[in-house]
Amino acid sequence: SFPGGKRDPADTDAVATALRETREELGLELGAERVWGQLQPLPDRQRQLVAPVVANLGPLENLTLTPNPDEVEEVFTLPLAHLLREENQGYTHFRTAGRYGYTLPVFLNGPHRIWGLTAIVTELTLELLLPDRY
């Protein structure tokens, strides 16, 4: 999943929360000037609204991440080219009370399966960044 968490009283808005959570979880200090914008708020399983924030991290090879072991088990990245390959895209159909309930996107990468809210945010981001390719 992406860095994230609840808004602290000191956070002025969703962007401030996202930047603080990124710093706390990944040890990555980003300024607000790196933020491209916010996606539409989405409900999570508990019906809390999640406000995805999209930022430019720059070249990944220039990043030094220091994941917080209390919050992050593993860090991995995927190139856009990988996410755009049809063989790495799929959908999962969920049932509710024995009947069709809803469908969510899934992205595949070896042992990693990106699903749930993370896959929804990934799909929305791909639609925004590459509307002609995704």
C-alpha cells in the first residue's frame, strides 16, 4: 500500500497529512512543491474517506528510503511500463451474500499482488497520467 494514515491535529490538510506520513513511514522528506494534486476521495472498508495525494518523487535511484520497521514490512516499486502491460492487469470479482457484489482492479508482479484500495488508487493514477495508454 502507499504511505498513509489519519490526519493529525497539526496537519493543515490532506497534503500535509500525506507528506508527514511519507516522512514517518519511508523517511522521505518531500516539500509541497513536489505535489501534483489530489485524486478524488475514496471510501475504505470502514467507510472512512481516503484522500490520495500524487507527488513527483524524482528519479528513484536518487532516493534514500529509511522505512520505519514498525509500519513498513517491505518497499518495492514498479515501472509504468510494467503496470501498462495487459498480462500484469486483472480484476477480482467479490461476492456479497452469495451474489455478485463488486469488481476491483488487480496488478500482478511476481510475489506481489496489488489489490484493494491501493489498486484503485493505482488505476486512477494511470488513467490520469496516461489516458491514451490505460
